[in-house]
Amino acid sequence: MENEKTLTDLKNRIHWLEAEVERLSQQNKTLMERQVIYDTIMEKSLVGYYIFSRGKFRIVNPVVVFYTGYPADEIIGSRADFIVHPEDQDEVKKNASAMRQGSLFVPYEYRIITKQNEIRWVLEVVSSITFDGEPAVLGSAMDITQQKLTEKKLTESENLYRTIFETTGTATVIIEGDKTLSLINREFAKLTGYRKEDWEGKRTWVELVAERDRERLDEYQRLGRLDPRAVPRTYKFHLVDSHGKIKNMLSRNSLIPGTDKHVCSVMDITALTEKETELLAKSHNLEDLNTALRVMLKQRAEDREELEQTLLANVKQLVLPNLEKLRKGASEQSRQVYLDLIASNLEEMFSPFSRKLSARFRSLTTTEVQVAHLIKDGKNSKEIADVMSVSSSAVDVYRYRIRKKLGINNQKVNLRSYLLSLS
């Protein structure tokens, strides 16, 4: 009996050990999978990731190296704020602390100073973690310098046009597609006798126009949205001011491209003779012609400058990186691949495909243009990923963005065939 009990205990012990080995094996497999995911996120992500503890960087991924300009070994071990612009350091510490404590939930922006002494903007989020058994911070940041520059240009442009709109000597309004007067300048308010605040965004042009002209002007607005060339830019109508007085007006209208809004400038010609009115209309036509000529000359200069910048950017992005890889040395097969890629990129830079792609789809980034070239050349996602040193999933993201920007995202159109049609 005692031997049987011992045998049973031994079997039970063996079963327990087998179960424990299985559990540890599964746990080890899970840890290995997590390590692979971690390595992929850190090395292949389009976002900068970093870990710092005790106020110093411990780990950074290649994206951080790229937008700061510092090699990884110069960042690791340095103070966490050594690249932060001095004027932003206090605010960054305050925002990072608030986010880690749970009182701030949205990303915050700040400036950094790169190794090349350039100022760039980043968008950051942080969270508290444990690293090597001690409290640490996991941060992720995106370079938003280009977006900030675009926002600045838009603001400057808006301020410029608003200033011109208000200080011009001509009575001018912005008319929405539903006929509402959304913006009125001082000259228009003076001409009509109405206050801006009583009309902007509240009333339509119909209430200002004499009844006999309303149907004609309404038809002008309808046709103008379909084809601006179908209606005259300059025409006459009768306006009723705040005192009920009818004034003869000369109006010039232009549809704002990409919208259903009109810019309308009006002039009181009540006191002018018919001959003077005719001469005035011809004068406006000459002004339009002069303006068009100036715009064309300016556009030619801008196109030339843009072409030079595009060519330089393409050389930097499509040729120099491959030359650098070739210079570092590789197998004979790899060198041939880089040589073929350099030759292909140089040929494509001056091909009808590149010009059409650049002219028609200016929203494509340099990397997206390079991916488009490789797709057109018949490369699959794995081959493109190997050439660009990114993951296949990153190439799939580029494919999605290219399709979306080309307007074929939800169409059953083969991307390579579409790109070949541009050649």
C-alpha cells in the first residue's frame, strides 16, 4: 500500500512539473512576442519614441535621431531637456507633469533646437512607466515644423487680405452661396447707411436690391456657380439704402475658387452719365487685363523657383541617400540594386511621369513620390520595404495615402496601372 501511494504521489508530481513547464513555455513565448512588437514599434515607427529616468534619456528610436540631428549615443545619457528651447523649458515641464498626473489629456507643442542649431516644433505626449525597476517616463513626439510654418503663412495671408479688404476705397462684400452677406467693409456700410453688425451673417443681398433687379441678379448668381464665364463680371443694378433712396450701382463679382462664395465690389454711379459709365466699365476691363498679366509673370517666377526647389529636394531625397548606402559598401548584388535605383530615380526626375505627378498632385510628400516611382516600376511591398528600410506595413500606409491623395481610394483601380497611365 505504501509503495502504491508513493507511486501515485510521484505521478502527480510529474503531471505538475509538465504543466509548469508548459506554463513557463507559454509565458516565454508571450514575452518574446512582446519583445518583437516593442522592437518593431521603436525601430519602424513614424513617431519618435524615447524613455528617460532620473532626468536623463535612456532609450531613443531612429525618428528622434532624425528630427533632432543628434546621434543616439549623444542623446542617451543627456538631460531630458537639453534639446528643448530655453524659452519653452518651464512650460514643457509643467505640461509633462500635468499629463503624467492625469490633469492634461491633449498633446502639447514646444520648440527644440537641433544639433544644426535649427529650431523645430514637436507635438508630445508622455506617460509614467517602470524601466529597469525604477520610475521612468515614456514619451512620443512628432515633428510638426511644416504644419506650423503652413499655419503661420495662412495667418499672415488672412491678415493681409483682411487688411486689404477693410482699407480699400471700394465698397466690398463677401456673399455666401445662400446669398448671406458674411463680410462687409466700412465703405459698403457707408454707402448703404447700414451698420455692419446688423447685416454680417444675418441678412441677404436680396434685401438691398430693388425688386426689378432681383430676378436678374439671382440668375447671375446661379449661373456663376456653374460657370463663371457664363455671366458678366461687371453689371449694373439698383440698390435701396437705409433711407429708402434708390441708387444706380456698378457691380463687379468674382467667384472665390473652390467655394460657392463671391467677392462683390460696388460703386455708386448715380451721378455719372451713360458715357462715363461705359468708360468706367472699359477701365475696369483694362485693370483686369493688367492684373492677369501681373499674375502670369509672378506665377512664372514662382514656377521656376518651385522647379529648382523640387529638383534639389528630389536629389537630396531620391539620389543622395542611395549614394550614401553605396559608399558604405555592400554585396555586389546590393550595389547593383542601389545603382539601378539611382539611375531609375534620375531618369524619373526628368520624365513626364514625375512632371505630371508633381503638377497634378502637389500634396504628395517626397517619400510618397518615391514609393509611387517604385510601385510604377513593379516593385511589391516587401521589395519597397527592403529598399527604403521600413516595414511592409509602413509601405501599406504609404500606398493608402497615395491612393487617397490621387482620389482613387474607394475605386477599383489598380494603383500601378493608374500611375503608368501618367507616364
